[in-house]
Amino acid sequence: MAVDDAVLLVEGLRREGIDVIAEVAAAAPALAAADGMLGDDGEALLRALADADALVVSVSRATMSPTVVALCDRAGTRVVPLVEDAAGERVAAACGLEAPLNRHAEPWSIAEALSIGPTTAAAPPREPRSQPRVIAVWGPSGAPGRSTVATELAVELARGGRHVGLVDADTHAPSLALTLGLADEGPGFAAACRQAELGGLDVRELTRIAVPLGRTGVDVLTGINRPSRWPELSDRRVAAALAACREWADYTVVDVASSLERDEEIVSDLDGPRRNAATLAALRSADLVVAVVSADPVGIARFLRGHADLRATIGATPVAVVANRLRPGTLGIDARGQVRRTLDRFGGVEDVWFLPQDPRSTDAAILASLPIAEVAPRSPLTLALRRFVGEAVVPAPEPQRPATGRHRGIGARGRRAARAGADEAATVGAPVA
């Protein structure tokens, strides 16, 4: 029994004929699974798990993880989850547990569940997969290309007449306005955050303070023009502003900083502004996180160190990993395979999308202060990112067939262009499982 304050529950189960052989804190199994409980207490808990038929545990992010499930599986012990809210239900579902029971259920109902065996959770009617509305682009320190990927991702999402918002929420090194040739003295995202705190942020106000990015269909909320202004982007403000962006744009792409540290809560017990609050709030508000890793040994090592912190921050939010600047010079033969195997072995990352190094196109885009897709629409980087968007973010629309049964020939010039496009697409990375 791994439930806090469970004296009455234990007594009730014993009255129902259930033999409770051990009673521990709710977080004890997670601590033991992470090798954090040593000595006699750890040995006693592991011995009890091996002897028990079932582990009744109060499920939350702090008490349940795949390692706990694996520990119980090795011991042949059934896991009976107890939850208090919807968050606990999501954790239980993410760990593949049986249908959870209410934490405050009567002892007889829990005893009945123990006697009849495990039951699977009632699956809700399956609906089409909802597309992400808020997409956060994160990457570790070392400039792996977060801002470039965020910009190109927003431009690709805007194809087909969609309205996309591009938000610079980087409190350490904001750069979207500089790279896109936009004035960074305007109101931008900081003004949106202030209005959101006052309750005055709506679609009309967001349209007023945003800067259109040419004719791409992307509206940019520029970041702070000096990193010293980071207190303006507080946790509550950023979350409220991104909630308003869901009604304003079809998709909102958020460029965030690399740091996920929360050390300021340790060195100070005052309720003050946090330097990384904007990044943490944006990641928690996102429906999808695009994690950018630089495809070189140093970048991969930094990513693996930060990936665990990212997962601890966002919970069960989907993550799409993009290996940027792929080139054989730093990794030798089979660079793509080495990146894939390293991320799979040390980070548990199975699906990886690759973006090739394309200095000619990126330099031209910086020179013109435009997105790469506008300067070089058929560059290898643009084609690779377009494929990533169509396969990992938003499924591509079905091709429309002509109304008539006759098809016009494309001619020799069109066939040459089609073959050239196919050759370029073959050089870019595809998702690898």
C-alpha cells in the first residue's frame, strides 16, 4: 500500500479480507525504482513488492513513472492506481496502467477491484488527431538553430492560407526581429503579456501589436529588445498571452530560450520574477515541442543533458526531435545513423527528423533579412523542413484532382523540374524510427 495518510483505508481493506503486508509513502516506490532508497528500507520495500500480488499506489507525477511499472513487472506485481484528479488519470494512462480508482473510494470497492482482476480503462471514442495549436521550439545551449527552425516552421505552416503567429519568448538572447529585419522597438510580445495580465488582450489587440512578415501569412510578436527586460515576461503573463493566441491564429510558434533551470527558487524564498519563467510557461502551454539538436558531438551531448529536464518540465506533451545542420564532416561515415543510434540509446528518442546544413541559403536569408523559404524556396533545408511539417506537425492536404478526366502533359521542361525536385528531396532527411 503506497498511499499517504492511508490508515483508514488499510483498516478497511483488512476488514474486507485483504492482507496488507506493507504500508509506505506514496513516493516510496518511485524513490526505490530510481535507486534513491538505500539500506534496510529499500530492501524491505523491494522484498514486499516481490511478495505482494498487487501494489495499490496513489498516482501522480511524483509517484508514478515507467521505471516504477518496470520494477513491478519484474516482480510480477499488479499495479492498482488511485487518482484524485484528471492529471492523475493522464499519468496513469501514459504509464499504461489499468483503469484507475478514485483515491477516496470506499475500501470495499477497492477490495472488489483487487479480487476481480485488472480492467482496462474505457477508451473514449477515437476522434481525428487534434492538430497542435501552440508549438514551442526549444534547444539546448550552443545555438543549435532554434530561431531559424521556428521561423521556417511558421512560414511552412502558413502555406495554404493559414494564419500563423510567430512569438519570440526568448529572455536570454531574443533574435527574431533582428534576423527578419523587423523593428524591435515596437510593443511586441511584452505588450501582449501586459495586456493579458490586465484582461485586455483579444484578437483585435494582438493584430494591432503584431508585425506582418511580408505576404507569408505570418504575424510576428517580436521579443524584448534588451535581455535586461526579462522581468516583463512572467509565468502568468506568458501563459495568459499564449491562451489568447489560440483564438488569434491557426497556429502559434514560440521561440524559447535554452535554459530550463529553476535555481532562483533555491537561492531565494521571495516570490519574485524568474529569468526562465517565460520559457517554462511556454513549454507547459505548448501542444507540441520541437526540440532542436545540433548534429555534432558537442550538440548531441548538450541535448541529452537537457532532454531529461525538458521531459520533467512538459510531462506527456509530444516532442518532435529535429537534428539540425547534418553534415558528415563532424561525425564521419553514416552521420545520420550515428545521431539516430546515440539519441535512441542514451535518450530514448526513437523518431528523428534531419535538416541538412545549407550555408548558402541561410547566408542569403540573413543578407536579405527574410525567411529561407522566401529567398530559396527549393533549398535542401526548406524541402527537409517542409517534409517535417507535413509528417510530424500537420498532415499535408489531399491533392486535388482535376475536374475533367483529361490531364495536360507537363512537357520536357516540367519533367526536368520534377526530377530535379525529386533529387533534392532525396538528399534531405526523413523521419527515422
